[in-house]
Amino acid sequence: MISLILISLILFLLGAQFLKLQWKSRGFPPGPTPFPIIGSLWRINFRADHGNLKKLAKLYGNICTLWLGHKPMVVLYGFQAVKDGLTTNSEDVSGRLQTYVFNKMANGKGILVSNGLIWKHQRHFGIGALRKLGMGNKGMERGIQTEAHCLVEFFRDKDGRAVDPSFPVVHAVSNVICAVVFGHRFSQEDETFRQLIEAYNCIVAFGNSYLYYMCEVFPWAAEHLPGPIKKALFSCDFVRSFIRQEIKRHRERGTIDEPEDFIDFYLEQIEKTKNIPNSTFDEDNMVQSVFDLFLGGSETTATTLRWALLYMVAYPEIQEKVQKELDAVLSPSHLICYEDRKKLPYTNAVIHEIMRFGSIVLITIPREAVRDTTVLGYRLPKGTMIMANIDSALFDPEYWETPHQFNPGHFLDKDGNFVLREAFLAFSAGHRICLGEVLAKMELFIIFCSLLQTFKFTLPEGVKEVNTEVVFGSTMKPHPYKLCAVLR
């Protein structure tokens, strides 16, 4: 009898919750029916991948609603929806939802997932510090050229033998941001550096996974789940501990006449603002800002370069055309600089097509409406999550002639001049646009050109096919592969 009463009560509560969700969903863009507890993530199999989001858009249109438990998440699909949704009322949708996982990983600190004054102060300071450290000019270019040279020497030492380029590429790109934030680079043999890269890989693999969404829907259960969530949180703690050690070394060194890296600038800022009430400049925000800069400044660029080398092996005729242009315009002894892109339209087009076709960031980190606002004609209340499918803008057939083909012609006019297309939203849009866009483009251009000027990249002997399928995660990585770098 008690069991029957309990079952009846549970069914009644679930029914009431179901009706409440249907009532709450009125006025939101259309979407799958939300159910109590699980919301409507069941419709995309708890995984925001290319196929599931495309099916969702076909059924409900370019703006639809998914429910993360009882929280509404508006999904933008296609270039026009993504652009308008992120830029029309850009400030209104510039927040970050403080979800269970985000709180565990950042606790509202730093740049990437912070809000309000913390976000505004940390981002503004971060942009200013990066500019002072040479972002976009010759100062930072020299650091990138150094890492490009080290990567060239790595491949030269292999003497054409088959090699997995993943770690050396990650090492080169990460060292650029290490020099910026820590003031020094790491050798490939440095065990702590290897552990740091493994920790970031673990964090990136966890994001956008089945378990990530399960943790957001059932946060009360996440505390007791073994495996990936625990490993991801341990990895976050390891990275923060590593950064605190670097800060400690800077403090022990004492003040210097001119700040040499991001930590120097931040310590100086803490001193300047120590008597200002409610200052957001403290060690916790410094640690998280460095964490965010390292993640944003290494993971995406390194993954794009791994795709770049794979595509050159997959499309040898395009590799050959790039090398012909490099040979025609630059002397073999020329030290490649970012300004060279203006003389190399085809090569610049290939690099942008790698970013488009690789589409390594499938969705933006969800944004939050910081006030009641309108998105594509729908009135969204404060607190609504907005998730933009960047991938759908980069493959939108209305804006790209051959979206599902690797075609550098997408970025060339009829006279062969480079043209940046409006649907190229690889770095997102609006108030949360990637602050490292210039640095990423400089790294991609200088390292890519340095490698192709020196080597012809080929498949190892006996390997007939190139696997260009993605490994799904926060970023879309290629499967592990080997190639041969043959001196030209």
C-alpha cells in the first residue's frame, strides 16, 4: 500500500513537472519536448555533434530550444542565425552561465567563463597586456619564428622517417604562449611540461562529452561519479598548481624595471589596485586568467596545425601550389613574417580554408542572456543560455560554393586575390569574440609557411589512405597519424 502511494506521488510530481516545463517553454523558439529531470537533451543523444545539430535544425529551424534539465538553451544554426544572434544585441548575450562544471573548473574567475565586472576587468587587462607584450607586431613575431625554427629542426632531424607530429606541434605552439605568460619556454624533454599538456588534453576531451552533459543535468550525482569528471577536475588542479609555482618564482625574483611577461604585468596591476575597493585583480583571478590564456592560446592553434599538415598530405596538389607560390615570392633564406601574407594570396587562402574545413570549434562555450532580450524575433528572459553552432556557419551552403570540399578558392576572387568571407566565423563573434585571433593567425601563417618552404609532406611508405574523420571533444581533433617530412 505504501509502495503504491509512493509510486502515485512520484508519478503525480513528474506529471506536474512535465506540465510546468510545457508551460515554461511557451514563447521560446520551437524544439523537442522537454521531460522532467532530463530536459530535451535526449533528442541529441546527450551529444552536441555536427549530425545531431543538423537534424535538429532541419526539424525546428535555424533557432530552436533544447532544455538542459529545466534550463532553456537556445541553439543558433547557420551563418545568419549565428551572426545575428551573437551580434545584434551583443552585450545582452555576453554572459556565461555559472553551471556546475564551469564553477568547478573556474569558480567565476578569469576571462573565459567569468561574468560582470570580473570578466570586463580581466578581459580588458588581458588584451592590454598582450598588446604590450607584442601581440600583432614584431615583438611576438620573433617568438613565433623561434618556435617555427625549432619545429623545422625537429623534422629535419627525422631525415624523412615517419613521425607523429602531434606533440612537437603542440610543443611549438604552447611555447609561444608560455613565453608570453611565463617569460620562458620549455624543452620537449621537460616532464612537467608534458604533464601540463596531458592535463589540458584531459580537460578538452571532457568538454562536450556525454559525461559533461550528464554532469550538468545531474550535478548531485557528478560528485560520486568516478572516471572522466574526477580526472578532469584533478587536471584543473594540477594546472592551477603549476601556475601558482610560476607566480611564486616571479614573486621571489622581486620587482623588475620593465615587466617581461603576463605574470609580471599582473603582479604590477595587483600592486596598483590594492587600495581600490572591490578590485578584481587578485591571485585567484591571475591564476585563472593564465589558465584561460594557455588553453585558448595553445589548444585551438595546435589542433589547427595538426589538421593543416594532414590536409597537405591528403591534398598533395594543393601543397604543391603553396610551395610554388612560396618559391616564387620568397627566397629560401627569407625569415617568414606575418606581413608576407599580403604577397602570398593562395597560401593565405589555404590557411583560412584549413580553419574553415577543419572547423575545430563545433559550438561556442554557451553564453547567457544577462538581461531580457530579443534574439531573432524571440523574446528571451534573463538567464537563457545561447549556444551558437559555429560549424554550421562555416559549412552554410548559402555562403560557400562547395562547403563540403576542401577548396582554397573560397577565399580568392576571380583575379586570385585573397578575400575574407563574412561567413568565416572561426573565432566567433560579438562581445565574446576570441581575444587571441591575431596571435593565432600569426602562428598559423609563420609556422605553416616555414614548414612548407622547407619540406614536402607525404604519407609513410605502405600507407594508402588518409583518415580525415574527427575525434570528438571540446575541439575536433584528427585521429593520430604519421607523416614523412622530406627536405625539398
